[in-house]
Amino acid sequence: MSNIVYIATSLDGFIADKNNRIDWLHDIPNPEGSDLGFSAFMDRIDAIVMGRNTVEMVLRFGCDWPYSKPVFMLSNTLKSVPTGYEDKIFLVNGDLNDVVSALNEQGYADLYVDGGLTVQSFLKHDLIDELIITTIPVLLGGGIPLFGDLAEPLKFKHINAEPLLNCLVKNTFVRDR
């Protein structure tokens, strides 16, 4: 069972700019339309755990729902999922250890953890087993950081660096326990 982060950051470690926008992710020329390994990653996972803000951002993309796996949306305030997504998004809340245990008991062993606050919360509870971070060559100078404060350091082992499109680097790290 693994909890995995698959995300892109700016050189200065932000996942969204100061206006909560991510359009800078699409500034890199990609003439062949490569998904940069995302489909292969999605084949590895059983479900997605995503924060409410990230779900709302995805819904604003103006495209068909991009996920074929169930999305478990973390929210301690919402009582229902957005209309029309009841068969795609499932509301979860409470202690993260309990949420992960409940999902694992339901057969969801490998979870894709997405969203800034969600990733930070999982890290605070030492619930991340793997980080796959693609670095975009742009400095945003502020915005939503990928990482936040931790009570103590978490050690990871670097296992792979993959150059993409001659300007990106996808780094993979596993938790060193």
C-alpha cells in the first residue's frame, strides 16, 4: 500500500501562482502532446485523494472529468459532492490515518494524493510513501507552496531523475523509514 504524490512545481517550489492559477504549467512546448507519464502513473493507482480546493479547480477546467479512478474529496465542511459528480467524487473527512485505513480496507491500496493542503497534511502525518515531482523551469516568486511546516524532518531517498521535453525534470523519491 502506498500513498503517492504526483505533481509539478515551479523552480521555487510552488504548485500555483499568487492568483491560484496554474496556466504556467502549459507554457512548455509539447508538440507531440505527451502526457509525460501521467497515464502510466494512473495505471499504478487505485484511487485519488484530493482536497476540496483542487477538486473545485479541476471542475473549472471546462473539460470532461479527467479521472477514470474514484476521487475521494477531503472536506470537513461540505455535506455533498458537486451535482452531477455523485458517481465520480466521494466525500471523506476526519482523521487522515482513519481515512487512509478506511480506503485501504475498501480495497484502495495505492492512493494518488493531490492538492497543496492535502499533500501538506499527509506529510504532517507521515503518510506519504512516494513523491514524484516534475520541476517546471519558471520562478513564480510566490503562490501556493507544495511543502509546509513539519514537526520534524522526513527523509526520502532519490530513486530516479527523468528529463522530459528537454526542459523538465521528473524526480522520484521514496520515503526512507
